[in-house]
Amino acid sequence: MTSQFFGLNIAASGLRAANAALNTTANNISNASTDGYSRQKVTQEANDALRVFATYGCAGAGVDTIAIERVRDSFYDVKFRQNETMLGNYEQKNYYNGLIEQYLDDDGTTGFSSLFNKMEAAMESVRTAAGVTETKSAFVSTMKSITEYFNNVYTSLQSEQADVNAEIKLRADRVSAIAQEVASINKQINIIEMTGAKANELRDKRDVLVDDLSKIISVETRETPIIDETQPDRVTGATRFQIWVAGSYELVDTYEYRKMICISRADDGATDQNDVKGLFDIKWGTANYKDGDNVKELSDFALDSKLIGGELQGLLALRDGNNNHYFQGNTPDDGVVQNPDGSVYVTVKVDSSYLKDMTKCSIPEDGTIKIGAKKYKYDSWEFDGDSTYVFKMDEESLSSIPDSGRSVSIGYANSYQGLPYYMSQMNEWIRQFSDQVNQIMTTGYTSDSLEGVYAFTGSMDNNSAAEFSYEQLTTLSENKGYYKVRGGNFTVSSVLLEDSDRVATKADVTEGESEFANLTKLKDMFKTKKIFRGATSGEFLTKVLADVALNKSNSQTLEDTYLALENTISNQRLSDTGVDEDEEASNLVKFQNAYTLSSKMIQTLTEIYDRLILETGV
């Protein structure tokens, strides 16, 4: 037989359940506009019935309030984070492609096509008045404008590369900060949940951090319960929470975390001729790493991985994207030679056509080379004009002699058309154009029958007036042709700048002063010679703008697509996790009624007990 006060216990359990539901509803309503908050609900179930040894067998024992839990669907979490990873990638590409497009855009005055047309018009003026100094001076001035255009664009692209590089460090630092914060939250969650409670708000905070992380880099998570080793059937309440990023790097393991550490490349550690100094390599380190610690103990983070994802993948594509044009080859079996004086030379055979053309060459004069699985530094290199490079290794940094018969690379393949690609395209045009113009100008004669001089060259040092001579530019064994001429140092020969009468207008010394056959050859070269990607000199911008316009269009389309998907998935996720004020208002009435009824039940039982105890004397 049940106690006389059994009904009071039942009513009290209902009162507690309704009170918990009302408080949870109040919490939901107050957080209706809180970003990252997951709607909560009270989980309850009927208490175990009691055997009362009566004809009806068992009596219900009320309700048990088990937990207050979040309403959340992990399926939508995974889909949201996968979409954020793609969105972050294409947002970065779209933004920086827009900047590249602006740098190359022709505004009708200072763009490449406008300046090239002005140069052609100035050349026509010289042809109509070949002996007039003023027309030749105007022609040289327009040539100078062309070189300054490339100087400015090249500088702008390098500045953008430096900005992207700084963004990469910010993202890497943010990944490390999120990892540290998640590890701290994991500890707080386990402390609370080992008591049997649910750390809902902390779990929401952790999910927000993982959402943020997924936009920076691809993310995978796993949470598993921790079992008591001494009692395998007992669940401790604690969990093991792990995060992997970029496909295979474990960032967080419950209370432990790793760091993404950016290390600046040394001035002689470049991997591309056009790179700005101080580009970051990313290392993978432990939580106790501090600035100044030995970086040799850190492992490399694979920049060439296709699984990085997120903003970091997009930024690396912009900073390092070379359209897969990077140095790669093999050392022959006898390809490594150490001379008696200690100097070490490494011979490398290449197959790719772009590595056999110095106008397309973009490897640094000195830098870092990977031979087999090890990295070394080299001081200089030579090219035989066919398919063989010979690198002179940096003896001071050489701890061991490289092995022969190994694969060799400088930098890594990045299939995207990023900033290195556009700078390389500029350099290719500059070198081809300079070579063609200089050949014509040096074989002609001035109006007063002096030998013609070369028109275009490169500054040896940005801080000095020294420039490469024509002999240096055309001697492959010494300076690899026009390899050292690029957008940043492209200039008009100082001889022409100082004396525009040195423009070679005549094709033959016997021609009259007003003849201009050499300029006619130059005009024909401009109009018909295919010097760049199957196009004439003046079509450079058309080709390069087609690349950037296509990349901009693709990145814009994909950004719009993933933005739309983000909105769709967010709405789907909010349908589960979000707070619906109308629904909460309905719950408020429902739980209020439940509370009122339980209160009335207690009031009724109280009156019964009063009558029973006070009036019957039981």
C-alpha cells in the first residue's frame, strides 16, 4: 500500500518538471537573438511505477526530469562547415582577383593598351619626320611610359602578395588561438558533465568556434565517451573531443592542442624570382612552442595539399599560384660533383618546355632547392640553353652532400593562376618584346648614320643607375639572356633617354637622313610578330585580362553559389536549433498550465491532509 503522502510526491515531481520547463523556456526567449545559441528543451520521463500489492498492481510515481539538452542536428553542422570551407576559399580568391583586375584595367589613359597605342602613334610621327629631334624624343618618352607602367603594376602585385602573406599569418594565428580556446572549453565541459549535468552553453560556444574555424581551414570533428578503465560498463560523463584540419593534421585532442606557426623565409630562401622577401612557410608545432624556439624541431605543414580548404587555401593559391609552372627535374647518377676546393655542383635535367625558355624562367638567382627529401641552399646556377641546369650549392649551409639520382624541385606546384603567374606573364612579355625591339634597333642606324643602340634593358639595382648592357642581355652563358629583366626593373636604355637622336631610324647606313626603313621593320614587328602566347605585342593585355577575367568570373560565381547555400543550410539548421518566439509563447502557456495544475494538486492534497490529520485525528 502506498503512503498517504504518495500523491504529494507525485504532484511535487510535476511541479519541479513544469518549473524546469518554464525556466528553460525563459532562457530560450531571452536568447532568441543570441548568435550561436541552440534552443534547449527539458527531457523528462515517467518515474518507475511502484508495486502496491493491490488489485490494480502498480501505481504511477510521477515524472522524472532527466536533463536540459540542446536541440541540435549534427548533420546540418557538418554540411554548414563543409560549405563554409568552400565559401572561405572562393571569397578570398574573388576579392584578390578583383584587385588584380583593377591593376591591369585600362582606363583609356594610363593602361597598357592606351600607352602602347601612344607609342605606335609617336613612332608614326618619327616616320613622317625622321630627322626631327622632337618627334624622336616623344617616341622615347612613350617607350619610357610603357616601362613605368610595368614597374607600377609589378610593384602593385608584389605589394598585394605581401598583403596576402600577412593575411596567411593572421589566419594561422587564428587557427592556433581557436585550438587553445577549444581545448580550454573541453576541460570545462568535462568538469561539468562528469557531475551529470549538461554544459549546453559551453557546447554552443565550442560549436561557434568550430564554425569559425571551418571558414579558415577544412575541419573534421569527433566526440567519443570516455569509459572508466577499471569499470568498462561505467560511463564517466567525460568525452574525448578531437579536431582534424587540412585532412590529416590533428589540431585538438581534448585538452591538448597544436599550433600553426609561420616562419619567414630567409632572404636567400626564395622559391620564385618574383616573390617578395619574407614569405611565410607554415610549420606544425606543439602548444608549448614560443617565438625564438628552434624551428628545426617543427614539422612542415604541406602547402601543396589539396585538402587545406577555407580561406587559407584561397590565400595560398593567390600568393603561390604558378599555374603548375615551377622548377622540377632530376639529377643524373653522376649529377652531384664535389671539387677539390670543397665546392659542390648539382646537375639537373629538365623536360618541361617552359624550363627550357629563359623568357619564361622564374627561379631565383639564389634560393632553396629540394633534392630528394632534403632542402638545400644554392648560390647561383647556369643553363646550357637546352635542358641542363647546374647549381652551385651554398657551402656554408651544406651539412651533407646531396645524393645523385634524385628528383629536384624549387617551390611547389600550385595549379591556380595567382600573383606569381601574372608577374611571370608580365616578365615573359617584357623579355620577348625587349629582345625583338633590341634586335631591330641594334641592326639599324640613326639619321646621322651612327650605329643603333638597344632600346630596352633592366636596372641592375633599384637603388642605382646601373643597367644591363646589350652584350650582357644577349650572352646566355653569363646572364641567361633577358632572364634578369622583369617588371620591377624594366627600363629604357639610358643612352636613348639622354639622347633621343640615337633612335635607329634607318635600316642601311647608305639611306638618306629622312629615311625610316628601320622603323617600318619595327612597325611590322608590332603588327605581325607573334611574341606572346600566339599574339602580337599590343595584344598582351587582351591575353592576360582574359585570364584574370575568367578567374574573377569563376570565383564570383562560386562565391555567390556558396553564399546561397550558406543561407539555405543556415535556415535549415535554425529550424532545429533556432528559437521560434511563437513556439516558445505556446510552450509558455502549456508549461504554465502544467505548473498551475500541479500547484492545484498540491493544494487539494493539502486540504485532504488537513481534514485527515486535524479533523479525524489520524
